[in-house]
Amino acid sequence: DWVMDDFIENTVAKLREQIGDKKVILGLSGGVDSSVAAGLLSRAVGKQLTCVFVDQGLMRKDEGDFVEETFTKLFDMNFVRVNCKDRFLSALRGVTDPEQKRKIIGTEFYNVFWDKVREQGSDGFFAQGTIYPDRIESGKGNQAGQGSTAVIKTHHNMVEKPDDINFAGTIEPLGDLFKDEVRQVGEKLGIPHDLVWRQPFPGPGLGVRIIGEITEEKIKILQEADAVFRDEIRKSGIESQLKQFFAVLPDVRTVGVMGDHRTYDHLIAIRAVTTDDFMTADWARIPYDVLAKVSNRLCNEVEHVNRVVYDITSKPPGTVEWE
Ligand code: XMP
């Protein structure tokens, strides 16, 4: 429609004027907002833009590759992917407390991201995918980083900029838009549908969906299980009715039977919610026949899974995520 075409054209012109021949750095999480911001900046200044994508190894199956492919093949920019799964895994070794896990993932992300920024040079602008509701929320002060002048919304919501890094300025090209407008802009820029309509994904990624210690094996099991669940939901035609749906690995093993032998393997929990604002949520009434297919496929196709449960807890008292 006209409004969004105008928005893109005007924003691109403004960005070109503001940026001139300087460089721009953007932290790309693979979420909707930073992806659309990247698309706009790419259209405005091409290779003057560097996107830093920190892959901590806790994304969904194939997601890191998909993000890389999208932004290297469809858009003109410098794309820097930092693969640091091993670093995150060793920092998380033996840690089971949910808050401790979040803190470690946040700290590691912060260090990796800003080190990469230092390496790239901070003589230009810093861009972020902040949208209008983020600005309102941080104004209310319910996010970390409240009161600081330079905050970044990345995997880990708001993260303060280290004092030794000084940019020419901060650019927030989506700062006046609501989520549905951001999606419209994303579609117009040619960002793939799956990215534009991506469901919310927490900053700590699968780290908050693996209860207990996070190991490479558990990540693999959860990624496979989650991919199967999402595939069945897509095929069932009910995807658009769900706000968020994913698999959880509760770190529980139970006894089962496969063929003529006993198994002692992992339990997978599946979670699907409907909600307006994520402050409260209801568990989704997924049809039994869909649940049946999901359960069969999880036990048959995902190694080390022998039992499936469906989470029927609303929020409150449950949260959407398990940690
Ligand atoms: P909860 O579990 O608090 O989740 O009911 C509400 C919504 O927030 C998402 N979530 C996060 N998003 N960083 C994020 O960017 C986080 O640390 C985080 N924790 C939860 C969750 O996926 C749901 O959409």
C-alpha cells in the first residue's frame, strides 16, 4: 500500500542523508525487528552497513544458516556471523539454575557482540531495530538498561553499550512503527515470509527451554523435536491461530517400550499459547488428532524421545517459557 511505500522511500532518503559516507553497525538477532531494520539500512547504504549476528548455538534448527543465507544472498551488506556455541557451552557447563543460566548467556552475548564491534571499528553509526512499543516500555522502566542513553535491543533485550565505545550516533529507523507496520515494511523489502512472520523467540534461545544443564546432545534433541512440532502445526492449518508454539526438554527420563525392548529416554513437552499481549496467555486447544500426529512423529523420528506431554497451564500461574 501507499503508506508503507512512502515510509520506505522517505526513510531511505533520510538515512542516506544522515549517514553520508560513514559506516553503520547493526546487531542482527534474526528476529523481525532487527531483520527489517537491516533490510532498510541495506537499501539505503548497502556495503556501508555491517550486521553482526552472534550465533550462540541456541537457535532453532537451521535458523542460523537461514539468517545468514537471507542476508548474504538477498541483501547488499557486510554480514558477520560469529559462531560461538562452544564458548557458550563451556560457560554453561554444570549450571542448572535458571537465573544463573540467563545471566551467563546474557554476559557471554554482551562480551562477544561488543568485542566484534570493537574489531569492526566504531567510527560510524550504531543502528538498532527498536520499535515504538519498545521506546514506550523502556520509558516505563520495566527493562534492564532503563535510564541509560545507549541501550540495545538484541537477543537479550536491552544491553548497555560499554563506555569505551563511542559512535557518531544511534539510528533507529523503526522507532515510530508498531509491529504490524514493521511486518508490512519487511514484506515490501523482500524479507522472507518466515522471517517477517517469525513467532517471538526469547533472547536466551533454547537455553530457557532446556531445563537443567545445557549440553550439545540436549540442544540437538530439542532442535529436532521443535522442528517436527512446528512442521505438524504448519501442516495442520492452525498456525495462524497460535501466538507461540515450541517444544521443551524438561530433562526428565522415563521408561518406555520400543518394539520388544525397554527404553529409558527423554520426555518432550510441547507448549502452544494464544494471547493478546503475552502478559497473560491461555494454552491453545490444539485438536486431538494434531496432538496425536505430533506425538507419533516425535517418538518415531526424534532419537532419544520416548514420551510426549502437552502443557495445559495458562499464564498465570505458568509463564509461557518454562524458565
Ligand atoms: P514468559 O515466559 O515470561 O514469556 O511468559 C513472555 C514472552 O516473552 C518471551 N521471553 C523473552 N523474550 N528475552 C526475550 O527477548 C527473554 O529473556 C525472554 N524470556 C521470555 C517469551 O518467549 C514470550 O513470548
